[in-house]
Amino acid sequence: MHIAIAGNIGSGKTTLTRMLAKHYGWTPRYEPVEHNAYLEDFYADMARWSFNLQVYFLNKRFKEVVEISKSNEVIIQDRTIFEDARIFATNLHDMGMMSQRDFDNYTELFDLMMSLVKLPDLMIYIRSTIPNLVAHIQKRGREFEQTMSLEYLKNLNERYEKWIETYDGQLIIVDGDTTHFESDPQAFQSVTDMIDAKLFGLFPMEP
């Protein structure tokens, strides 16, 4: 089974992935950030490194999807291949940070990959406002993220909302502004209750 967590930068995907993996005994797959060969260069010069970075992510994510499809374990994945193409690459192209030639090449490669994979069994989308995202980004203190503009985060958020409106797989939406799953056990249980209902048809009993 393949569970995926989607959401903007700083929405809490990695935290929720870790918590759900521990709660259910699932195997986590985390986003490759710390050892990314392009990420720091990208944040320093987006136009120069956008295509390189997006192809790097596409390669890593496609490899993960193929491995997940062959696994007998329940895998929970931090960020998906769909976000790379539908959110980040498209946003960079629209901002003028990726040329039409590079974007067409990238899109053709993505479409080929999508013909070979299926949707996750469950997608969990963490919806967050810009102030909440900024607070999380500042708290975790990754130096290369501090140069991101509010416009960049805002554009990503808008694209996430458009994408999630048309997503046609199994979907749960978590309000990242009000559901403090990391610090509030009841909030975390509200998330697991939704997951149980979607995956197992179990609904929490009324008190």
C-alpha cells in the first residue's frame, strides 16, 4: 500500500510522515533534502538551476514510486512525484525561471513516467497559509530556505489548491493551521481517525 503526504514547503509533511510511520508501523520514505546536490545552488540562482533541480527530483521520485510498487510493505512517502511536475516545475516556468524548451522536455519526461505508475492508495494534503509556512520554515532554520520570497510561497500555495481541486484519487485534507498534530495528541488522533475511515472503513464512535 502506498500512502503519500503532499503540501507546501514548511507545511509539516516530514513531521506527519514520521508520526504516522511510528503510529501504524509503516515504512517512511523521506524527501531527499540534506544531500541534494542542487538545492543550495537553486535557491541562490533559480533561473540557472531550476531544470537541473527538477530533473533531479523527478529521477529520485520516479525511482521511489517504482520501488514502492514492488514492495509488500505499507509505504508512507514525504512529498510526491505529482507535486514536482504539477506544482514546482510549472510554477518555475510561469515565473520565467525555466525556459519553454526545458519545461517542454521536463513535461514530456514526466508524462512518460506517469504512463507507468498509478496514484497512491491515499493522498494526505496538508493545507497551510503563508504565515504558518513561514513560521515553520524559520523554526527549522535551513539556511538555504531563508532566501525564499513570499511571492514564491504564495504562488506555490495557489498551485497546490488548483491541483488538489482536480485530484481524483483517495484524498484527505488536513488543516495545517489549526490541526497541531505534532504537539496535540487529540489533533493527531483526528488525523488518524480520518485515515482509518478512508483505508479501513472505521469511523470513530460518538462519545
